[in-house]
Amino acid sequence: MKGTTEQNGAGKLDNEIKRLQAAVEELSILNDISTAISSTMSLEQIIELIVRKCIKHLRVQQCTVTLLEPEDNEGPFRTMIREADTSKEVIPYHLDTHLAGWMIKNQKPLLINNFIQHEEFKNLYSDDFPVKSLLSAPLCMKGLIIGSINVFNKKTEVGFKESDKRLLSIIASQSAQVIENARLYREEQALRTMQEEMRLAYRIQMDLLPKEPPEIQGYDISGKSIPAKSVGGDYFDFIPIDDEHLAFCLGDISGKGMPAALLMSNLQATLRGQTGQNLSPKECLNKSNSLLFKSTDDARFATLFYGILDNHRHEFSYANAGHNYPFLIRTGKAYNRLELGGLVLGAIEEFSYNEDRAALEPGDMLLIFSDGVSEALNKNGDEFGEEIIAEIVQANIDKSSAGIIDAIIGAVHHHTEGMSQADDITLVAIKRIN
């Protein structure tokens, strides 16, 4: 009797020691996960830590962590980390997808020690199926599933126990916040990188635009560009040729952000290079189009109005690559549209542009604008329109070129009635004053 009592006491002590060891292991893994919360570990490093701890403490062959994309709480999971402590086969893809679907639907722990007896997973099983047991727990944040932790093939004949399910559920509960914090931190870093790129693109763009309008005797010249976002796709330039000739242009670059800023830089370099060769407007566009086609992909192009002012003869020659038709407003007379068109730059390698000329009398003004002016929308979806642009110029013809540009921009802002600017607004005005 005494021996039996001693054996029972020893057995109870042994069970208590095992229970305490299990508790210590639980505390160890939870402490490691908690430590990661305040660390600077990346999302991948945190998930790797969780996977390693699960393989060790749950004594399994493999572990995976799968996550949903932040904007997709119903779509398929994406496996972030997969590790194994043996050379066994990896988990079949069809099991991963089946498990993800089950987890999205049920959002609770799943324990399988016998696939044949499980109604929803028995069809996956075969004699060569590498998974004998499975335990999975959802990662949930504020009632929404963000992923799951999955362990496979328990290294004991009895398979997973309820205590294993309890531990993995605790790990998942603790890990969800850590993983989400790391993911948000990564997104924040990506946002900062993007903002820095946008700042750089804005600086590139602003450096390309003229700092001051050219001063030419007998002329009042001005240009202004207001990007819709931090970086726009509009471009204007004044390029001195000699004492009697000034090249000028206004273009609309496809796209936004850094790609548009880089294409603008390419276009400016191309135009300035061609202008320096004393080419006519159509020759300049012919060569610029070919060069731009060779240096950009199919999705990149630019509209452009390009002209050369002869301030001795008081006339300008011009060519147009798919840009809005400018206005030529005469003093005391109706306005004209310079309806000379052409294909956008960079669409095809070879295109022959046409060219025309127009004279400028004292008081006449040439106004070039981007579609961000004419197509500005109000809250009812009504466009500002092109005709009103000419009317504003005629009503303010006695003002300076800069004053006329400001009058147009003010009218656009009044029309949009506080609506956010949808496109870049750019104007160039060339006025003969005597």
C-alpha cells in the first residue's frame, strides 16, 4: 500500500512537472512574440520567429503563416513564410488553398488527426498524401481575419491534442497584433519612400519649368502651371534661339508622378537639342517624335504645341502634335483658332508634321493652354469649356499677359466651386504690346 501511495505521489509529481514545463514553454514563446511587438523587426522577421517557435514548441514538421492582402478580406491567402525542420515534402498547394477557404468561412481553429474522418478534407487524402495531421488557427484583428497560422504533422503517434490547439490559438491571438503592426509599419515606410520620390519628382519638374518669363522688346510673355497633384504632367518652356527668335512650347505628358517627370525631362532635353540646330517647328517635331519613340515605351507619349516667335518680323511659325488648338485674339476683333493638328509625340516612329505661320499686330495675343483648363469640371459635371477662355481674354485684353492668365485661372476656380483639381492647369500667353 505504501509503495502504491509513493508511486501515485511520484506520478502526480511527474505530471505536475510536465505541466509546469509546458507552462514555461508557453510563456517562453509568448514572451518572444511580445518582445517582437516593441522591436524594429520586419514583418518577415517576425513571421519567421513565430514559425520557428511553433515548429519547436508544438513539435511539428512544418509550419506556415498565410496572410490576406489588407484590402481583400475575402480573397485567397498569400503564404508569407513556410519552414520545415525535416526534408519531408512541402504542403501541397491544393491543401493550402482548401485550408484558406475553410478558415475564411469558419474563422476558428481547425484540428485534424485523421483526414479520412473529416468531411470537408477527406477528398484531399491519398496514400502518398504528405500530411498526416493538421492544426490551424486564425489571425484575427477587430473581428476580421487577416490570416492564419498552420502547423502540419505532429511528431507523435497520437497527433495533435486539445492543449496544442489551445496553445496555437493563444499564439495566433498574440501574433495577430504583432503582425498587423509590422505590416502597417512596412506600409508606412513604403508611403514615406513614395512621398520622397514624389518630392524628388516635383523638384525635377519645377527645375524644368522656366523660372522667369523672357524679356523681349515689344512683347509681354508669361507662363504658369498648377499641378493637380504634387507632380503634374504638363510642361511649358521658353527657349532662346538668337536675338530675334524665341522658341516656346506647351505640352501635356501622359501619366503622373516620377514617370511623367522623367518623360518631361526627356522631352525638354530633346526639344532644346533640336531647337539649338535652328530647325523649323515641323522639323523639330519630326525629329523629336522619332527620338521620343525610341526612348520610351508604347504607353508613354506627349501632346505638344511648338512655335518660334520672330520678334523682328512680328510673326510666329508653329506646329502641333495633338495638343489643344490655341487662341489668337486680335484687338477689337473676333478670335481665331490655330487649327493645325498632328499626331501626339511618341506614338509612332515616323510622322510628318505640318507647319503654319501667323502675324502678330500690336495688342494681339496668342494663348496656349492645356486641357486641364478647358475640361475643369464643376459639381454638376459641366466642363469649363474652350469658348469662355477666349471671352475672358477679350474682357481682360488690356491687362498684362500674367494678369490675363490669373483671370482665367480665377474663373476656372470659380467654375469648379471648391471641387478638387482633377488635372494640371497650364497656360502660356504671348502678347505684342507695340
